[in-house]
Amino acid sequence: MNSNDKEKRFLSWRDIIILLILTLMVIPIVLENVIASFLLTLIENEVYAGTITGLIMAIVFLFLTYIFCIKKHRLTWSAIGLRSFNPRFIWHITLSILIILVFSVLALYTLDFLGIAYQNQRTEDIQHNFSFLTAIVALLSAVVVSPIYEEIFYRGVLYNFFRTKMGQLWGLIVNATIFTLVHIPHYETLPMMFAGGIVFAWLYEKSSSIFPAILAHALLNLIGVTLSFLT
């Protein structure tokens, strides 16, 4: 990122504490438990209920970004990474995807070797409720909705803050740790989430744009959902 970006203060420590409480405690309890359970009871379809919950989460996280960054600090969306990037970063995106895929395979084999059962509930939900419509809904949720709001919030907002306060290395580590924690209780995916958090933030750092991270995130999710259809 350029020097002007690095000198910006997107958040205060007070802001970040509030956001972390919301991200790690309030949102998981209210959205991922209470509202998700209500939607599942109402709709009786795990894929649709999960997708609606994801849409609500996207709205919430983008709203938090607007309130704490755009409005409070009078920033533009481009200040947190919504700007064009050099086409040469396509190669960086490709390399990033390969790195995460290799790491994911190694992590899964390691878990299997240690006797830790791998059970992807999301994959089972998709397979159990499989139809053309559920496939489209699952793809839109995983490939469009999640990558956009997660990269804007976790990289554009949180990584910006920690990199500014702690430096690039610790910014990468802390950001990836938070990104991993929010994916509990999907314990089998946590190693991949940490690797993804590092790589996506690295793409953002090197390109000064959030779009390479969004593209890499979306393509990885596309691969994951496609494999869930085929297995």
C-alpha cells in the first residue's frame, strides 16, 4: 500500500474493541444462533436458512463498515480498498489459490492421521437438500455474498487497523487469527481459515485493492462448493 494509506487511522482502539465484541460475541449469538435457528424452523431448509442468515450478516458487516469508517472518519469506500488493481495481480491470485489448496489438503490429511474426524456440516446440508435451486443459492451465497462482505470487513477494515498499529507481520497474524475464530465451531476448517486470512490480507497489502482478495476468496469457495456437489 502507498505511504498515504499507511498513515491513515481508520479506527481507534475504542472502535476496534466495540467491533470485536460485536464480531466475536454479539453477532454469533444473535445471528448465527437465534436468527438462524428461527429461520430454519420457519423455512425448514438448511441451505435457504443459512443463505438468508448470510445475507443478513453481509448487511450488518457492511453497515458497521459504513458507520465506523466511512461516516465517522469521513472516508470513501476506495480508502478501504474498493479501487482498481493492476491486471498482473491475476498471477498473484492464482498462486494464492494454489497455496491455500495445497495447505488445505495437507491439513486434512494431518487431521485424518491424528484421528480427528472431518465432518463438513455445510457440505452435508447441501447434499441432503440438493436441487438446482439450492445449488444456485449455495453458489451465490458462497461465491458472491461471503467473499465481498468478509474481505471488505476483515481485510479492508480490521487488517487496515492492525497493520497500522502493529506493522504488517503482526497485522497479518492478528487478522488471520480473528478470521479463524469467527469460523468456530467449524473446527475442521480452521487451519484453512487461518491460511486464507494470511493470504487474502497479503493480496490486499500488495495490490492496495480489496478486489484481488475478493476474487481469490470467491474462486476458493467456488471450488469448495463444486466439490461438495460432486462428492
